[in-house]
Amino acid sequence: QVQLVESGGGLVQPGESLRLSCLASGSIFSRNAMAWYRQAPGKERELVATITSVGNTNYVSSVKGRFTISRDNAKNTVYLQMNSLKLEDTAVYYCNIPRTPYWGKGTLVTVSL
């Protein structure tokens, strides 16, 4: 059984930074790509960033240049460094292993004045 546990969310002001972490249990982490999604109030869940097992990354256009996804296979952890946060980044952020049913429960990021 694979479990994903996100952490690092919080309340910040515009322009500030946060780093999210997602700890994965089980032995499949290093062999799989990982993804961060987010869901803002009243909106559909959207893909934010992905990282392959060898570290290739992709981002949704709205976060390019501000967010960085990374992974530490020794720690079974994927990160999302979020800089220059904007009001519209407010959402619950979820960790996912692509093409599997494995999702975390999410961590709330609130960007507010």
C-alpha cells in the first residue's frame, strides 16, 4: 500500500515563498514520476508540475519561473518550492503518482494580503 503525505502549506502574503513536501511510503517512489496538482475553491483540480524518475520537469505556464519541483529518492520525498506567490496560487495542493490511484490528502496554501 502506497501512502502520500503532503506538508508545508500555510498562510503567506503575496511575494513570499513556501516549500511543500510529499513523503511517499512504499518502494515504488524512485521508479515513478511524481506530480503536484492543486485545486482552488470552486475550480477543477489542475496539474501544476511533474518530475520524472530521472529528474526531467514540466510546469503549467502560470507557475513557470516561480515554482520548482524536485525530488530526493533517498528520502522518498518530492518537493515543490514556490516563490513569488500570488493570490491566485491559493489552493489545496496534492501530491500524486501519475497513472496510479495514489493521492495525498492535500495541504492548504493560502496567499492573502
